[in-house]
Amino acid sequence: MQVITRINLDLSYLHSVSGGDASFEKMLLTSAVADIQINIDNLKKAWQEENAIDAGTAAHTLKSVMTIAGLRQLENFCKRIDTTFRNGIFRSEEYPAYSAIIDGWMEAKPKLEELVAAY
């Protein structure tokens, strides 16, 4: 299992979607930060309840939003949980992926908020 030691923001997808429109980028990032937080909260709740369906749903939603926010490292962990939990069976052995998402988000969120404020 890959361990994240430092979050790197890769905003190449965001830039390609926005066509260089800074106000559009700010709007997308603002929305992404809010969406990620909601789904991180959903993932935490589902994990605590050992609810594979809800954990998979949260991870599935997080995949695309992580891409917009430039969090490709976290996107890969979301894919893993989405795929693993698709059958509805909770697998506690996926805790390292879950932990990487939560810890990575805690590191990335202030960076993204600072980036949004700088637009």
C-alpha cells in the first residue's frame, strides 16, 4: 500500500477545463473543496458504521472531485475503496486507503483554501 508523505496539487486538469479563466477556476475549486468535505464526512460516517455501500458511494463521488482539486494521489485511494466496496461487503483491511484519504485531505484542505483565497 502506497503511503502519502506529502500532498502535491496537480492542477493541470483544472487548467485544461477552465481554458485559463481564473474566475471559473476559483468557482470550481471553491465548489470542489465544499464537495470534498461533505463526502469526506460521509466516508467517515460510513467507515464508522462499517457501511460498505455508503463508503463506496462517498469514495466514488470523491474520485472526480479529487481530480478537479488536483489531488490525484487521493483520487487513486478513492478508486480503490470504490472498487473494493462495490459488492457491498465492508473490508476493514482497506483501512490504509481510507486513512490515506482522510489524512491527505487534512493536509490538502488548507492548501486549497489558501489557493482559492489567492485568486
